[in-house]
Amino acid sequence: MKKPFLLSILFLSLVFQVASQNYQTVNSDRVASFQYNGDHGFVRIDSVAYDTDSILIPFRNIQDVDYWCYTINGAHWLGDKIIIREDGFNIFLNRDGDSIYINTAASLNDSWTTFHRQGELSIISTVINHDTMSFLGLQDSVKTIGFQVYNELMNPMNHLINNYTIKLSKNYGFVRTLNYTIFSDLLPTSYPPVQFENLVEFDISGLSDPVTGIQDFTWMDIYDFQPGDEIHVKRYWSQTMQETDIQLLILRYLERTDYPDSIVYHAERIFSRDYKNQGNYTFTFIHDTIPEIIHPNPIFDKLPGEVGIDTITYGSELIAYSLKMYSGTHLAKIIPEENYWFFNYGDTCWHTAIYDGCMSDYAYYKGLGGPYLWCWWFGESYRSLVYYKKGDVEWGTPLVIVGLEEAKLSSDVKVYPNPVKDYLSVELKESALPAKIEIYNVMGSLLKEFVLMETNQQISLQQLTPGLYFYQIVNEKEALGSGKLVVE
């Protein structure tokens, strides 16, 4: 009966050592995100061991092994392992097994050797500041640690690392850190050589405990809509100037039903498509109500940087890739473009794809759907979010989709000629005046607006390039007509 009790004490002691030391760099009980130029890298400890020291192992990454050879079980960007010693040293093992030492117990102006390679260089760290700092809405005591590189004779060297710092808080771990796994790649004898800019400072952007800042989100979070929400999406494709495909989509969410394994929506859909090829136009308009069923996507739900394995849709090969997260206009979780997919053909290596065509990241926005993309390859293709309304929050410019195959005009209105070259004639009855005519392009943007004060009035369209347009005629009382307009 005593053995389980002793094991419980040992386990609790291990958790206390791993999770509660002051100024410990990384904790096993929280997920943290760090940001560099809008990109977010996540840290999660997947396993903990104990052998004199506590050993933390972060989740695995895709890493290069040799030329055209990659592993999907490589070291995390923070290091292959993190050793937490009782004397205050936290040791990060890079992908070559070298040790990077951080002295969490050091006081202001204390120095120590962070990294050493015989006959090449040494990196000395010093606590250069110790003060209270605010970050992510939190406030804590923070140590700032700087670096100085020395050659084998211990003479100071000019080196990029001299300009970097890390910041370490008393209760929350790293506030700023580096990607320790590539430390050895920055040495003169490293192969393959890695550009210095790959070693960057990552600033804290989120924590799971306490919940603050940037958090990971799932596939179900992407499609989290409530009745009354709406999104407007613009899709454009062009192979040449002679061939274009323009699609506009408005989704207004009407009903939502939550199930244990899915969300079912009913949404009002307004859709138009304008396809042009060699001067010929095809226009499609749909206004209906559609169901939309959202199921979980376990591959997408992995943390950014964590390896996901899937089967490509056009074959049976397995692919590996890791998602990215980016803070731009909207917080995006991104499936990388095809040339960042990795294929395995039965040997020990995973190989990058050789892909010829229009490649693009596929970005998904939290609560705003997706994918959104842009690419160029002897043409242009994009799918962009241009407007949304969620609750009381609005963003962007709403689309105006005028989707009539044929003109629908009251008996009080005549519009001619159509097609038109320079001037369009509009005839109205006296009782319909004053009125106005609005000219829209196929993207739903208002281009021109003319006030109509006479029963027979000509308006100039000379500034419009040849193509398909839409018009609406309205007065203060009602809509008098709308339809397609071809400008030659």
C-alpha cells in the first residue's frame, strides 16, 4: 500500500520542480506563442522525464537532414530537449546535440558561458537589466540577458548575436527568446550554411495559462457564425487579359444548429459569376438558401508548426506539412503552398514537392471562413474577404451584386442602346423624376452615378473600358429598374 503513495509523492515533486521554479524558461503546464514579423511560433511540452534533472521535450518539427532530405520528427525550433537543473541552469540542446546554457538564477551583471565550441567561438551571456515589465496585460519581474561572441583566443568578435537579447519573467517564462535549434548553423564550419537572419528574436504573443494574447484556433472556430452574421467574398482568376473569371459571393447566416460532431447552418446565398473569353461573356446569377455542414478537421486542429500527415486528394501519396499562423488584417491559420509539402517514397527521407503552376498559401480566418489566397503564374488568381458583419462589428466594403440576366424595367423607363459605345440614353416619365442611375462593375463596386432631371437624358460612358457592367435606376420612392449593360 505504500508504493503507490511514494510514486504519487515523486510525481507531485516532479511537477512542482518542472512547473513552479522562479524564472524557469519554459513550463510544462502551458502552451505559449511567440511572434516574429507577424508569424507565430508555438511552444508545447509533449513529454517530461526525470533523471537527476527534469527533461522537457517540445513537439516535433520538420527539419532538413541533408540536401533534398527532410525529417518530420526533427527538433523543435526552441531546441531538441530542454534540461531544467536544480542549480538554475536551463539547457537547450540544438539539433546537433550542442548545449545552450541559460542561467535563470543569475543576478544583475552576472555572466556565464552560454555556448562554446572548441577552436571556434564562445558566447558569453550577461544579465543586463532586471526590472518590472508589462506584457500581454500581465506585469512581472523580468531579467534581460544580452550576448557577446568571442573567438578561440577570447577576443570579442562582431556577430549578429551581439545585437540580440532574451527576456525572462519570474512567473511566466520567456518573454523574448531565440530559435536555439539552429545555433550551430551560425558557426563558420556549419553545413549546410544558414543565413544569419534565420536566428531571430521571438516576442511573447500568447499564453494558455493564464489565457491571454494569441491563442491557437480550430476548424470549428473558423466557421463560428451566428444568425445575422454575413461575409462577402470576391474571387478573381485570369489566365490572360483575354480570359477572366470573376465571382462574387454573399452569405447571410439565418439559422445555426449545433450537434456533438458538427454545426449545420442555413444561409442566404447571393452569387454572381462573370466569365469572359475572347470577348464572349457568360453571366450567372444565383439567389437562394443553402445548407452548410461543418465537421471537425483533426489535421487542421494541430498547433502551428506541429507536423500534420494527410493524403493528397489527387493520389495515394502521404504528405507532411505544418500549419502557420499569421497576424495581419485578420488572424490567419495557414496551410502552406504546395512547394512546402513533403512527400515520402518509402525511404528514410521526406522530399519537397516539385510543383509547376499557381502556388498559394491557403489562409483561414478565425470566425470568417476561408480559404483566402493569392497567387500569380502567367496570370493572377485570388480569393479575398472584402466585408463581414458579425454581431455589432463590421469591416470592409460590402458588395453590391446586381444579378439580373435581363433588364427588369418599369413601364416608365427605357434604357438604350445596349450594347453601348459612348452615350447611354435614359427615358423616364415626368412622374418618375427626379431619379438617378448607378453604374456598377462586375466586382460590385459603384463606378458612376448620374442624376436624372429630364424625361430623355443622355449620359456619357466614354471613360468606361469595354466590358460587362450593371445599372440601377431609383428615385426617392422606388427602384425603377436594373439590368446588365455591355460597353463596347
